[in-house]
Amino acid sequence: MGEIKSHKDLEVYKQSLDLVEEVYKLTKRLPGEEKFGLISQMRRAAVSIISNIAEGAARKNTKEYIQFLYMSLGSLSELETQIEVSIRLKFIESNTELINKLHHINSMLTGLIASLKRKL
């Protein structure tokens, strides 16, 4: 494992970036009338996850960093809910791999938060 010099070196950042890409591909398959509904919400939630990781890391204050990571968790939960709604409405098929990726990112964020809390 290499030295972490910035948020871009964090595995949770890298996997969240992959998630953004997957969400954009997934939302291209949603009905056009959802452009300002689920499509927009899902894309914003996915981008919010990674953006909050980056912004929190840039704060250089551990308490603020933790707060931004909690916001990432909130956006992650929001995205998971929107995916569930999309499945329920039959816009997309159930995707175990994507749900597992969300849970894995959740675990990584939770672990990072715990690690930072130990430093306080």
C-alpha cells in the first residue's frame, strides 16, 4: 500500500469515482421524462459522495473531514434509495453488483471515519 498524499490516493475515492461513472451509464437507460427527476437526483447524489470526500480532505481539520465523510454517507444512502425506487418502478433491473459496490463504499467510509475519530 502506497503513501496517501491526497484524497485521490484513497481507495474509497477511487471506487466512488468508478461509481459515478456507473451511475451515469445506468441513468442513460432511464426514461427521458425522468431527466429532471430520478436521473438528476441519482447523478447529483453520486457526484456528492466523491465531492464530499475531496472537500473534507482539503479542510485539513479532522472534525470537519469527518463531517464531510458523514455527508458522503448520506448521499450514498440517498443514491441507494433512488436505485431501489428505479427498480421498483421497473426502470432498471435489480443489480446485485451495484448494490454490493454501494455497501462496500459504505464500509470504507465508515472505516475511514472510525480511523479519523481515533486520531482525535
